[in-house]
Amino acid sequence: MSLSVGIVGLPNVGKSTLFNSLSSKQAEAANYAFCTIEPNVGVVPVPDPRFDKLVEIFKPKKVAAATVDFVDIAGLVRGASKGEGKGNAFLSNIREADAVAHVVRCFEDDNVLHVDNRVDPLADIETIETELVLKDLDAVQKRLDKARKAARGGNAFETKAVELCEQLAKQLDAGEPARPIVTALEDEDKQSIAHDLFLITAKPMFYVANVKEDQLADPDNDPLVSKLIEVAKKRGCPHVVISAAIEAEIMQLPEEERGDFLESVGLKEPGLHNVIRTGYEMLNLITYFTAGEPEVHAWTIPRETKAPQAAGKIHTDFERGFIKAEVMTVPDLIEHGTESAIRAAGKLRIEGKDYTVQDGDVMHFRFNV
């Protein structure tokens, strides 16, 4: 499975600059609203030193890293849920994303226009989140109307839809996101109904504070960033602080020059690595590896996945005919160098159907169909 993250925010907050830094695709970034019209989708490898080590050890013919799909839509404005600035169409482009990255401008710059002519992270967050709530409320009300008609004939499923949609409508009408209600659902029918609504405010969200270079030294104590952090804590959402302009510079440099540049601006790694990992980890996903001379492959699975289901990620036959899994760790491979040396050292584990795959496992599956 590949994680999909929709990028939202007001115009000119750095969304397209962030996207361009993440992706090899180049979205138009300009100092005016709605320069991005069609959604841009970029497939971005998840930075993982373990994967890099496995490639170094096995020198494979093929590699396949874990990836995140980022979807960049045009900046939203007040009234987007009703179609202002083509916002209704833009919002529809992220309804099927797994998570949402909300980019918020946390820097002053007279040369970069702000759609409301002021820099206020709290007001910006409120504008975007209001539009997301209103978009969801519209979807819920349409489903509620349909459910009420169908429930008149005694349809039990549609009766549940009425109950859920009325609960969601009350929550959204109060300006609150749908996520607390959706994540608490235990009834499978209601879970199915909620899933088919594709509510944006039911998705996990994290904030990306876009700052200037001189704010990177101590972002937590920056007055603008502090406002965003306060909201993030209140919402229970992760936050990441980056300078999209700096990230864009990093990506334009040759690989061998990036380390020195990062050091010169006081960074240990590109801030984008944190953005990618945050999006990847928010859905409680982990990575296991298959590794050998033909290919080193990173496989994304939900945490708590059992070995047969993990094998099924490779091929359904692997799950259907699962016998056992041979499991190694990346540190053991680094220490011993080869699978045969790990066997000789007694570090190769044999695991059965009840084994819960751990993040970073290197696995070889035995099956028979």
C-alpha cells in the first residue's frame, strides 16, 4: 500500500514550493492565487537508512523503496466549500487521500502576497478548517437526505446511515471535525457508511509550519510558529517546521553538496524527510524488507500485521500457502554481512502464522500452493 497525503492551505503559503521539493515533478509556484489549477501528484520515496544499508550490502539489480503519494491542490480561500476560487473541485481532489498535510505560513515577507493581506497562522488555520468542515457537512447532508428516504421502508442499513449522518451533521454544524466520531465507530455497517463518505475532516491531519531560514534556529520559540504549535497540541495533531524555500534550494544541489549546505543552515537532514516520515507514520504503518541480489524491496504494512498477511503483500499465493517466515534484522546483516553468516551465528529466526511482523524485519517466506 502507498500512503497518499493531500496538501492543503491558503494560496501563497508555500504549498507548491513544498511539493516541488518533495517531488521530481514541478508544480507551478508563483506569487499570485490559483497558479496551481489541476492537482499535481508526486510519488516520493520514504527516507529509510535501513533500506540504504540493505542496498549497500546486497548490491541488487533492482530496488523498490516505500513511497508516499503527495497530492498538491490549488490554494483554498474562504468560500471554497461553495465553489469560491474553484475550491469545491479542488477539495474533491483530496477526498480519497489517506491523510492531510495543512501548510501554514509562519513568516513575514512583504514580497510574498497574503490572500488576506496579513500573516496570522490562527486565522489561516481557521479559514481552511472551516472550509473542510463545510465541505464534509454538504456531503453528510446529501447522504442523510438519501438515507431518510430509504429508511422509510424499514431498511436497517439505511436506518443506521440516518443515525450516523445525524450525529455527524451535528458535529460538523458545530464547526468540529468528523474524526472523533468516525474513529470511535464499532458497528461495521456504520464504519462502511463513514468510509464511503470520504470525509476530509475524518482523515488524520498534520500541520507544516513554513518559515524563513532565520527562524529555523529556534522555531519553537518563534511567535508565529508558537501559535501553530498551540493549535496542533489542542487538536492532537503532529506538526513539522520547515523552510520550503530552503528545501527547494537543497533539492537543486548535487547530492554530494547537500550535506555541507545542510550544515551551513543548521540542519541535520532535510526538513522534508520529517514531512514524509510524519505522513507515513500517522497511519500507524511500518516497513518490512525482502532482500537479495535480484532485488531489495521495502513493503508497507499496518502495524500488528501477522506474517501470512505480510506475505500476501507480495503475492496472494504467499498468504494462501504460507508455511513459515525466515526473519533477520538489518543490524545483524550489517554485523555479519550475509544470510549464511547470520544462520551460522544462530541469528536467523523461524516464525509461524501467529508472528506479528516488526518494523524493519528482513523476511523470506516459505510457501506451498
